[in-house]
Amino acid sequence: MESGGKAPSGPPMESGGKAPSGPPKDKEAKPAVVQQHPKLLMAARKGHWTPLNVLMGNSGAGATPPAVHAVPPGGLINIVIDDEQADVVDNSATTITLDVELNNVLHVVASSGDGDEFLESARGIYCKAKHLLDARNKKGDTPFHCAARAGMLKMVTHLICLAKAEGGDDRVKAALRKQNEQGETALHAALRLSDKETVRAMVHELWVADPELTRFPLASGTSPLYLAVSLGREDIAEGLHEQDPGLSYSGPNGQNVLHVAVLRSTRPTGFDPQTFSAC
């Protein structure tokens, strides 16, 4: 009781004698807090499976994922997943975000390397927490986006194999067609790579996994074809057009690929906009 016998002041009462629910309207909600786990982050960046296995909650003494071998560009391997290994471990490390970009452990591994140790780590993480294959970071990127953007060809192929082992072609397509906050798939990320040979190889891998990936986004937005033309990847653009005549022509702000093709034809590139006149 306060002096004078009055009850302490509190929030105003709503009709019916109940205190209003929720935070005061004049105060902003607190932002999500990123849990700091430096050991887990470091192990993920280096592709060290042994400490990752321990930090994520080893379900059995000495448990390790089956050996993973480098995947040659242009080839797929069959991966068999043991149901007991595929169970999600009830441990915060499988859902923890490791940095301000809200990347989880698979985001970090996928973008950090694609040597055998990184492939093994990705496989082990996936066996413990399959849902991380589709998890999004702050920008809406999945591990597929991260691996493609980093130019990790073998990692992209490996993640595709993991998805296919889980649910066949439908699972692969569902994962690859996920769009980030910019409305882009992993194919868009691959097209932006600087090395032309890596671009060709990764675009081929993604196209083999999902021949209709060039149709996304379905409505408005920047299509892979538009992006390829705007970046001066004429050979890639023509290849995409040949592979899927039903691909999207859309571009940003109501434009389509013909707009950017005509624009580029005014430059000394030898590019012929008639290639895409059908749009």
C-alpha cells in the first residue's frame, strides 16, 4: 500500500475489471535476440564435423554420418538416409541462429566450402535436423541460396542429393523453388557469379534437378532469363530459352526480357533482341 492507504497505481483497467493485454502501444516490440555460440559458428565455418556433432547433441557415442565423397560436376549420387539418423535432435543448437543475418548452422556450412569435410558436415547436420534444408535467414535465403551465391558447386549438388533422398524429385523442386525476400531462387544467385564456367556448371546442375526452375517467380518479378540478359550472359540466356520454352520473361517494374534485350542491343555486344521477340 502507498502512503495514505491507496493501492499502487498500475495500468488502467478495461471494462469488466481486466487489465489491458499486450505491450503498451507507444512502445516498440523488442527485436529478436541472436544467440551467440562462437564455438558452433567456428566449427561450421571450418567444416569440422566432430565438434559440430558434439555441439549439436551427439545421439550416440562416436556417431558420424556415412562417408561423403566429392561429387563430380554434372553427376549425381544416391544417398540413403537411415530413419534413425534423420530424427531431429531436441537441442537448441539445431535451430539456433549464429549471426546477425540469422543464419543457422547449415547456412554457414553451405556457404563456407564444398570440400569433403564440408559435405560431411552438411550431411551430418541434415541427418540431425532435416528442416534446416528449408530454413530461411534474415534475407529469406535457404542453404541452397547461400551455397549457390558462394559458388559452391559440389555443395549445391550435395544438398540436391540430400533432398532427393528424402522425398524424390518433388522434394528437390520444393526446396529449389523457395524464394528469398527479393523473390529470387538459388538459380538467380548462381547467375550472378563472376566465373563463367562456374555459372554454366551450376545452372546446368540446377536445371537438371528442376527443368522448370526458370519459370520462377511465377507472377511479377525478375525472372532468371531477364537477369541473365541484363548481366550480359547471352549464352546462358539463350541456353535457358532453348531448355524451357515455357520459361518466365518477366522483369522488375512491369518490364520483360525484351525491354532489357533491346537496351543491350544498343551496346557493342552483338546481342540480338530478336532471340526473345516472342515474349
